[in-house]
Amino acid sequence: KNQVEQSPQSLIILEGKNCTLQCNYTVSPFSNLRWYKQDTGRGPVSLTIMTFSENTKSNGRYTATLDADTKQSSLHITASQLSDSASYICVVSILNDYKLSFGAGTTVTVRA
Amino acid sequence: GAVVSQHPSRVICKSGTSVKIECRSLDFQATTMFWYRQFPKKSLMLMATSNEGSKATYEQGVEKDKFLINHASLTLSTLTVTSAHPEDSSFYICSASKEGGTEAFFGQGTRLTVV
């Protein structure tokens, strides 16, 4: 069964601090992995997308890593800001299949 | 990046009425769009795949007569929740991809509340 598991389920960090979110997947055959940011009551917005051959990709203060051998990914948020408070969703796509496998998301709360 | 616009962003309707939600790709053509439902603190659940000019493909357990999908053009798909009931209250999100593209672009979502 194609699954995507994220941890932690939620976390609270102080403004300016860093944090790392984890994503483990069993999706096969693998096509690509995406991280999305979803603000409350809004649709997901793409942060990064990585294919099999990519190990890391950055988007501003967001840096995603991918280990396709162990089927693990992480999203690192540097120098967090209040606006980073959101749900971060890991999404894995299957080769030659339009369907996406979604993680349940990690809710990040940044406090001043 | 590509823009997908969803309308309305929130709607409140009476039980038994029907509600239409629109999903538009503003700057690209989308032969395929997707409709998702999301419960609080849960991940997105695919409801159906909307194909331009043909019938939608529904996921198992999704009632096609209740959730009517029409993809009349390459830039517009609509989801109509017919005879809505309180249990249909949820957050509905659409997405679309460019032809041959791998990235999914999501709409802003629609918060449906049935009273």
C-alpha cells in the first residue's frame, strides 16, 4: 500500500529558531516528492519538488532533502517567522500515475 | 507559477439545496483537474478526477450522483454538491497540472457549511 507518514504531527517553536519535519514513504514506483505549505483555510502552496536524483532543494528559508534509498525526506525551516505557522504536507507521486499520496501534515506553530 | 482559482472561498447553504464550486486554471490549460475533500487536521482525500470533455472518474466510496463534476472547458471544472446535508460540510480543494507537467497547483479551497 502506498503510504506517506509525517512526523511530528505538530510542533511549536519560537520565532527565529529552526525546525525539521520528517516524511517517510512507501510509495513505489517513485516519481517525485513535494512539500507543500497549507495555511489554515487555504489551499496548499508548493515549496519544493524533488525527483529521484535530487538530494536537496531550497526555497528561501525552506530546505528539503531526499534519500530515495531509505525513502525519507525532511523539510528544514531556518530562522522561523510567525508567517511560517501552517500545516506542511509531504506529497509523493507514483511513476506514470496521476494520483498523489498525501501525508497527514505537520502543523507548525511559531510563537513570538 | 501557474494559478488555479477556486470560487467561492466559503459558502453556507441550507440542507437539501445544491452548491456549485468552480475551479479555474487562469494561465494554463488543464485537461485534467482533481477534486479533493479535507477534514480538519487530516490529509487531502481524492474524490474524483475531472477530464475535459468526458465523464469524471470517481474514487471508491464517492457518490457520483451526489458530487456532480463537469469539465466543460480546458480551464474550468465545477463540482456541484447536490441535496447537501450537514455531513457534506467540509473543505473542498481542486488542483490542476499543466500538460505534461509534474507539479500540481491547488486552488484556494472552499469551506462548505451545510446548516
